[in-house]
Amino acid sequence: MNKNTVKGKNDKEKSGGSNRILELFRSILNGKILAGEKVADSMPFILFLTAIAFLLIMNSYYAEKKGRVTEALRDDLVELRTRHVLTRSALMYLSNQSEIARRVEPMGLKESRVPPVIVVDDRRRSSGILNALIN
């Protein structure tokens, strides 16, 4: 069987800890904690921490803004690449010999079916060689 015990000193400290936290919370809400001497001595450090927190928040907003801009530029780049590929393929199609012939046919131009002939003038060739030798 269990024996009955009397609450000792340790049991009182456990319940006193919650009262201490409650008192600290009340002093924060009342503003007493800011009027203390320790707080006045550490005010420059608190202001320094506040400035650093402000800079961190500012930096995170700046990074998010840059991320949104980067994502928008990435989307534009994908669209421009697609447009470039489509334009290049259309140009390649339009520069085909058969496509050019089809487009100029209504203007009265026709594709020559006779291959080009090289005309060689033997008199010019020989005189050109002689002139080169003389000079």
C-alpha cells in the first residue's frame, strides 16, 4: 500500500515557478520591465538588435522582389526563344528554291530549266597572259 505523504519544500517550488513566469509576463505587459535599471544600461544593444532585425526584414523583401523579377525575365526568355525558333524555321521555309519560284510565278518570272554555260574567250585569255608576262 501507498503511504500518505506531506507536501514538502520541493512541491512548493514547483508551483512557485509558474507564479514567477506569470509575474514576468505581467511586468512585460505593464511596462515595468522597461523602466528597470538593467534595461537602461543595455538600451544601445537592444537598439542594435532592432536595427539588425530591421535590415534582415528589408533584405528578405528585397530578395523576394528580385526573385519575382528573375522569374518574370525567365518566362520572357522562354517566350523569346520560342519566337526565335518559329521565325527561323519560317525563314528557312521561305528561302527554299521551290518556295521562291512559287512566289515569283505570279509576277511573270519563271525558273530557268537550262543550266548556266561558262563562256570562255580564248583571245582575252591569251592576251591577258601575255600582258602579265610583259609587265
